[in-house]
Amino acid sequence: MPAIEQPLGLRERKKIKTRHALRREAFRLFETNGYAATTVEQIAEAAEVSPSTFFRYFGSKESLLLADDLDPLILAAFDAQPPELSPSQAIRRAYATTMAGLSAEQQEFENTRQRLIFSIPELKAALYDEYHRTLNVMSEAIGRRIGRPATDFEVRVFVGAMVGAMMAAYDSAPKTDDTIYRALDFLDAGMPLD
């Protein structure tokens, strides 16, 4: 019997609301004042919380921007795909399913987050670390799907190519779902350059 989802309690709803307020105000301040000029104290004040509350949710300004709320959703959708799909087909469907489930506000939030991440030079090293984390998480998911360890060389190469394709798609301006699908199509076609 499937588990019945319980509605979130007041405490959980307040946590989500506070997390969203912190990120929303930070994004606004980053766009207005610049990333480097915006302090944690300013973000906390704009979100009407204390700096210590900020640090309960995020370890730094970097982590506030790099925190990807979509990753767990995409991974869950990936794991739910039928086993007859190839890993790249399952990724495509998982991405499409996740994006289709977002409200217009959530899509705009994610677009703003991506735009900020790729436009702030100070985040380059942290972004590399985030890609490495994504490579590890996706290697686990792909390995599970095809019955190989996440450390398998070919699994890591496949996921590395996929992460590279996503980086290229996110670097394009403006990023659209079509650029993501174009990157995945290019991988599926064997990356022909002729």
C-alpha cells in the first residue's frame, strides 16, 4: 500500500517560508547591489530574520545560491523512470517531469538562480565543487539503474559528459529547456562534430 503524504506541519511550513524569503531577498540584493557588496546581515534584515537564523539555513552566501532544490526532485523522477529507458532517456524524462511540475514562480526563481550563479565570478570555484557533487550523485543514480558501481570508469565518463553538456546548456543565454534537450540529443548522437 503506498504511503499517504501527510500535509506539512506549521514548523515545516515556516521553515520553507523562511528559506524562500532568505533566497528571494538575497537574489534581489545581489541584483541591486552586487554579490560582493551584499552582506549576510543585509540579507537577514531584508528577510526579517537574524543573521544566526540565516546560518541555520545556509552556511554562506555561496551555499544560498548553489543550493539546488531541484536536484532531489530530478533524482526521484529519474529513479521512477521505467527500466527499459536508457540512462539519457530517463534523465530527459526526469528533467521534463520536474520542470513541468514547477509553478511559473518556481521556474522564474530557478532561472534567476542560474543567471546569478553563472554571472558571479567569485562563485567559479564553488561552482566547480557543485559540479563534482552532481557528478557523484548522478554516478550513484546511473550506476544503480544499470547495475554498476558509481566508481565504474564508464559510468563516470558518461556522467561527466552529461554534466559537461548541462554546463554548456546553462552557459547559453538565455537558457531554455530546449538548450538542455539539445545538449542531451548531442550526447545521444555520439557527439558528432562534422
